[in-house]
Amino acid sequence: MSRSLPLVTAAERRDRLGRRHCLAPSARAASAVLAADAVVALHATDAATVYLSARARLGGGGPAEVERALYEDVSLVRLLSMRNTLFAVSAESAPYVDSSTARGIAARERRSLLKHLAEDGGGLDADWLASAEAAALDALDTGGPATGSQLSAAVPALRQKITIGRGKKYEARTGVATRVIRLLAADGRIRRDRPRGTWTSSQFRWVHTLPWPSVPAAEARAELARRWLRSYGPATEADLKWWTGWTLTEVRTALAAVGPEEVRLDDGRTALVSPGDTAPEPAPEPWAALLPGLDPSGMGWADRSFHLDPAHRPALFDYAGNIGPTVWWNGEIIGGWAQRPDGEVVWRLLTDPGREAADAVAAEAARLADWVGAARVTPRFRTPLERELTA
């Protein structure tokens, strides 16, 4: 007789999301670092997302709370990692993220740049690249934090240009500075420091830093899978593969090391949870949230059907699959929001959630507007509904 698997309903998954992602008011995080750890990593491709994702999970404080973690305590750091995407993770998690994903990306970045240097035929090679990297680090040590353009002005090697795709239709002459800086960042030898301008700016200064402690890759993948499963379970192999960008073999090996338990979903599929994590999640109090584009709660699974009506997807995602700013009620996406040029936060509900929900959304929008203050937020990846709301 086969063993009956514990059932985790879609409603229970939404309860888990509200509590574990620190979105329900009683579950909010005490710091930006704890907010990041609650979802393993905060998307950081769009500079504002780190701040707005942390804000939605914090009990109080303003942008300065996040700035302090990023630039003073350096307890929250940006790494090019999962899915070749920039994330902000806690310093405690960083060695696992670095060894499990960032090291492989850095190796590919280096191979790619060396290939382009060789194809250019201008005599630039691995020795030249090592010299250029060393000169960039020396410039940062001597002059302090610098933008990419300031580094190029200080380091002649970074002003070199090479030809990409010589003799082909897409042939282009391009500078090497961005590629060399990206490689140094991927290697963990430099990190993003305070930007030029406000917290919404992506024009970062760079500082010299030490690489993260080395952790065996298999061990790091197992630890990252364990943390992800605690935050996002029940979930599937396919969800973890999508979220990390690992191969299926790497995913299965990491999960085998974790030893997850199987549960049954109410649509008949099976999924995985952390060992011993099969008990029902206590339902939090009703909650509303306005989450930014690329927020982890909207991008944590390949299959989001338990919190997103497929009919709403065209309005809320761009052509590449990036989620835009969303309105949530009790773990479900019910609409989208935007900030107009005059600073007003506006939203549209794509379903009728009732008066209580509408009032809660309005209160959360007011809280968001107060937190953002004079700053203006335009998502890097704009979606149909966000464009309509700001037209």
C-alpha cells in the first residue's frame, strides 16, 4: 500500500509566502539583511528594486536603512549570480551564492572576453588582460571609489577598443572598459559602492574588495538549495532549476544532499519541502503589498499559478518574462501599480477582491508614497499595465 503524501493547498502556499517572505505585517523583518535572507536574494538588476523589495518587508525605516546595509556595514552585497542576473544577498549567504553560481559565470565571462581579444587580432591577450585588471585595482586603491568612466580616465588600458564580429554583419568597434570591469566584479575583486545620484541610480562607483571565502561548489549548491526550499517550498525541481540557472544534474545532486520531503499539491502534482516542513502554515492576518518589478515573490518559481491568474500575465510581464510592479492581497497578485512623474502612486486592480482589500491596498500605496518621498521610480523593464498607468 503506497504512502499518502501530505497535502499542501494553494491557500496554504499563499500563507507560507505571506509569513516567510515577510510580507504580512506581523512577519516583517527587523533589517534589510533579514528581508533579503527571507527570500534568499533580492533582485538587483534595477537599482530601485533592492530598496523597494526591502521596504515591503521591513517594519519601519527608510531608504537609509538599505543604504547602510549596502555601503556602510556591507552586510548586503550585489553579486552576478543566479540566471546570470544581479542579486543582492546577505554577506553571510554570499560565499554560497558565489561558489554555487558566480564562479561559473566569471569563468564564462573570462573565456568570452579572451575569445574576443584573440579574434580582434590587435595583440591583446591574457597577459594584457591581467595587466589591465591589476592597473584598475591599483587605481581604485590609490584614488578610492570610482565610476567606470573615471576608471577609464585613470587607466589607459581600459580605453582600448576591439572589433567584435570582424567581417560579419554585426561587426562593431567597442571599448573594453565595461567588459573588464564586469569581469573584475564577477570575480569578486571589486564591488558596487554608492551610486552617483540617489538610491534609484545605477551609475555606481566601484571599490576594490577581497574575494569571498571559497566553498566547494557542491556544498554551496546544497546550502543554497536548502535556503531556497525553506523560503519557496513547496516547489519542484523545475522551479529550482529555473531560479538558479543550474543544470538538471546540479539541481538533483543539490536536492539529494538536502533530503527534501514530498508533498501533494491540490492540483494533483507533487512538490518538495524542507525536511520536516509538512505541517500547515498558520494563516497570517489579512495583508496587502505593493511589490516592485522583479520582486522575488513574483519571480521565485517557474510555475506561479498558485498566486497568479494566467489571464493577468500579459498586463504584468514584459516580452522577456520580467514581472513588473504588482499589487498583492493575501498572497495573490490582484493588480499592478506605478508612480507617475508627479510622484503619485497609482494602481489598478485586475479582479474585485472586495472592500477590505481595496482599502488595504490604498493604505499600502500611501505608505509606499511616503517612503519613496521625492524620489521617482521607473522600472527598467516596463510592462503594459505600468505604461498605461503612467501615460
